[in-house]
Amino acid sequence: MNYAGRINSFIFKGGTVLDAIKEYRKMNGLTHLEFNYPEHIAGYDLNDIKEAMGDLKVNGFAIRWRNRFINGNFTNPDLQLRQEAIQMCKDGIDACRELGGSVITLWFENDGFDYPFQLDYEKAWDMMVDGIREVADYAPDMKISIEYKPFEERSFAMVDSTGMTMLLIEEVDRPNVGCTLDFCHMLMKNDSPSYGIAHAARRGKLFGLHMNDGYGKQDNGLIFASVNIGLCAEFVYYLKKYHYTGVVFFDTFPRREEAAPETQANIDAFEKISHLIDEIGVDNISDVVSKCDGVSASKLILSLLK
Ligand SMILES: [Mn+2]
């Protein structure tokens, strides 16, 4: 499996992007880098980043519009700002391609609403669709991947669930537009993570993963499989069933933990569960699933614990 970690885990503790890359190169199993754009790229020479990477590859960039776009990214009522939000994606695409990356993740942090009567929903939805098409058509060689989150920063997000993400992808109707599924965001929505994989993967639209764990009420960003071991095991089984070959990015928040061992703990947890699924075998698990039986399913989860 291909793995990447969250650079901000290092930066929020005082490190630089280059310090984070140095730590990643020492890790066991880490293969890819994932940058936020522009925050991890502005102020750096791309050649210095390339040199620091060594054997690591770049998976992609996540666009971070942040506070200047607090009234909306692609739905900003200020059309000049909206165009700047779209342009930021295009600039990010150019820099990402230069580093060898191929996935642009769009989490529309500011596209949503807080008050009744605040938003013309149909108009806003059309602005989302048109904006995503403009970005996708700018770079048909890149994967444009939509990451949903049900709420935060806004009380309601425009793209708030697996189902809404699938609807948006279908309406945008571009071969290079798909989705990135974030495990904690799915728990926050009370979406079943594996049901989401099935929907995205059967359409060939699963472009990325943000793995973590949590309790569902907020974006906890805990170490993968530390809370919901059954759901995490089911998730890994579905990744194998659908032959996922992309990168597993750990979107976790080590506030009190050291960033390097916390990233390694995520990789180790994913590897462990992946091996346990392989030992039982995807076909044998499929046999259990085909029974549609809760007791057999429960026994399967316990059998993973050995
Ligand atoms: Mn995420």
C-alpha cells in the first residue's frame, strides 16, 4: 500500500515543510507526500522540495482557501473572489504537476450556510458545478477529487455526504472528477464508511482516502483503527475488494503526541489490519458477507483479533 502523512502535524509543532519531509524519509512504509496549497508551497523553491524528497513521490495537493474566502470558495457572492478561488486551484495544479503529483483535493471549507434564508441553494449548487467543471477542464490530465465534510467551517456544507458527493460528481460529468473519502467526516455524517467506498469505487470515482478514526461528533483525527476496529477492518476489506491502488493519506491530528511516531502508528495499524484481512482472505470474508447475518459478521470481527 502507498502511504502519506499530514505535513501540518509537524508544522504545528514548529517544524518546516523540509523538516517534515526529512522525518518522512526515516519512516517505515511511507511512500508519498501530500501538500496543502498554497500554505506548504509558497515561500519555497520547488527545486529545494524536489531535492529534499529523495525517493518519496508526490501524490497531490489539497487546496486551502482559508479565511480570505470566508463567504465562500466556489459559491462566493463576490464573483471576483470566486474567480480567485478557482484560479488558486489552477495555480495549485501547475505546481503539483511540476512536482510529479496527480491528485488535487478540493474540500470546500467555506461553501455552505449558517442561517435560514442565507443562501439561494439552486444558484449556489450551479456555481459549484460550474466551478468544478472549469478546474477539471483546465487540467484533464489531473484527478480533481472532492472531499466532503458535513459541517465545519459552516453549519451546513454544500457537499455534506457520500450521496451528495456522488450527485455532484454525476452532474459535473467529467472523467477526471472523483472523490476523496475522509473516515472521520463519514462518521460525523453517520455515513457508513464502507457503503461510501462501494458507491465511489463501483463508479471508478474513488481517487483518494483520508484515514483516521473518531467518535462521530467532531473531526477527532485519531489514529486509524484506534476506536472503530470493526468499521476500519470492513473499510480495508472493501479497498481490497475494489483493488484500490491510490494513496492512503493519514489525516490525523497529533495534538499531544509526537508527530513522527504518531504517523508511524497509523501506517503500522493499517498494515496490521491489511495483513489480517489477507490472512482470512477476501473471498472468505465475501462468503461471510453473502450470508447477510449479524452473528456471522460479529464472529468475523472477533476472529481478526486472534
Ligand atoms: Mn480530510
